Amino acid sequence: MSKITSSTLLKFKQEGKKFTSLTAYDASFASAFDSEGVDVLLVGDSMGMVLQGHDDTLPVSVEDIAYHTRCVRRGVKRALLIADMPFMSYATPEQAMTNAAILMQAGANMVKVEGGHWLLETVKKLTERGIPVCAHLGLTPQSVHVFGGFKIQGRDADNAQRILDEAKAIEAAGAQLLVVECIPAPLAKAISEALTIPVIGIGAGADTDGQILVMHDVLGISSGYIPRFSKNYLKQTGEIREAIRAYIDEVEKGIFPGSEHTFS
């Protein structure tokens, strides 16, 4: 199988082909997801909650992400590998370039950053220096204390317009992918249609170009609870590889996410 690149994902968008993403944190799961055909793997700062047992993602360090990126890299032959830039690792463009270089050298194909207009200069400088960027809008978990909790974003007209404007500006700054999290499905649809770059949704309805889920939620092993926008595919299938194949199949056919996984 040919390797997935940002150009591949752009072609998928242009052809109307839905693609799948999952978080991964080690070589064994990464290899399983990769061989079953997951297109994008994310070494997410979600590890702070699902691996480290924290209440949020804030304690995760650059070295945490780099270590797990090196592990995942060894299990990947096909998928595009994205590494999260953790909390306060990209507060300035200079800091972002230093830390992004560490993650790229660890094996990432792209880095992901959370935020809107304040990140435009950073996105531009990273891409100018050969570091591809995936942006992240909507519910950005690193801002959980600003939001006052894990809350749906963009429900009122002003905030919806702000998120749409930020998406367009981030694309113009050079981002090659965009993740939108926990926003109303109509807003996610509008963003996907307005942007040339692929848009990946999580808790954002079925009209984005791709979907991403946390692997622990897909396998029903998250501590605490499984979010409404996710689905336990292991419970449905009884075997890990079959669970991944079911996830891919339902995304490609537009079955997942359904209305029960979507916010309005």
C-alpha cells in the first residue's frame, strides 16, 4: 500500500472519500491500526487522560509526546503520523519551531496545534520552515479551564462565525489539515465546504472529510466514561482488528457518526 500523505488526504476530499483517524501511543497498536487501513494516526496529548490518569491534557510534556511518537513510528508503514504539540509548547513562534523540530525528528509527519487567530504567525513560520501543521478548533482541550469545562463550542451565531473565520484564516496561513471538535454538525459542514484542506471531525457530525476517535474509546477501555460522540466498536465486534475494520467501514459509508453521536 502506498503511504498516506497530506496530498493523499486532499485527493480523498476532492473525490468525496471519507477517511479515518485514530490516536495511537505504541508500536503494537499503531501497527494493527496501520495494517487494517486507518489513514491517520495521532500521538495525542489525550495520553494525559487515557495513559497517565490525569483529569485533563495539561500535564503532558514535549518529551512525553516525542517518546510515544518514536514508539508509534516503529509500527507505522502507511498511515500519516501526526504528533500533538502539548500545552504551552508553542506559546511563541520561536518556542513552537524548537519543539516542533523535536517531534518531527522523533518521526512525526506533521504537528497539531490548538487555537485560532493568535496562531496564524506560528502556522506560517512552521510551514515556511518545512513543518506541516494540522490546526485544531472548536473544543480545544488545552483551553479547558478557559471554557469552564469540556463544553460544546460554536452553538451561538457569533461564536460559530468566529470559528468559521478562524478556519479560513488558518488555512490561508498554511495549515494542511484541520481538526474540529465538539461543534454543531451544521457548523462542521459549513467549515468543510468552505475550506480546500481536509477537515477531520470528532463530535462534529458526519459531513467532515474524515473522522478521528481516541483508541481507548473505540475499544471501550477508557477510564471514567466514553464520550457521547464516540462508539465502542470492540463491544460490537468482540475482536480488536474487527473493531477497527468496522470503524473504517462505517465512516466510509457515512454510518458513523450517527445522530446519537452528533451535536446540533
